[in-house]
Amino acid sequence: MKLVVNGKTQNTEENSLSVMELIKMNNVKMPDMVTVRLNKKFVDKSKYSETYLSENDKIDFLYFMGGGSRKKGIAV
């Protein structure tokens, strides 16, 4: 099956692959912190194991990081 993962083509011999299996297959760091977007739609974390991929799906592994702001060298 041909997939596009984070903008790169990835081929797998698997015919049936869940989002969770793809996460494991790609050795995603901090899998409990990753957010998955499948064909421009976000997948609920509780559905990773039951959401199956199809030929030419586009998957993005995203991490949302919080942060603060700085004003003239002073951390707020």
C-alpha cells in the first residue's frame, strides 16, 4: 500500500493497516503525545486502533507545543 506520511511517500506490504500500527511501524517518538491528521482531518486518539488506512492516504504526525512569550528578554 502506498501512503504519504509527513509529506514523504511510504510503501508498505500491508494491505490492512491501522493508524496505531503505522505509528508503531514508524517508531513515532512519544506516541501518547502525537496527534494524527488523516487526509486533512484529525483522528481522535481513542480511534487510532480502529481507523484503517487506504491506498494514497495522507497522514501527518503532529505535536502541539505550548509556549510563552518574551518581551525584551524578560520571560513572561
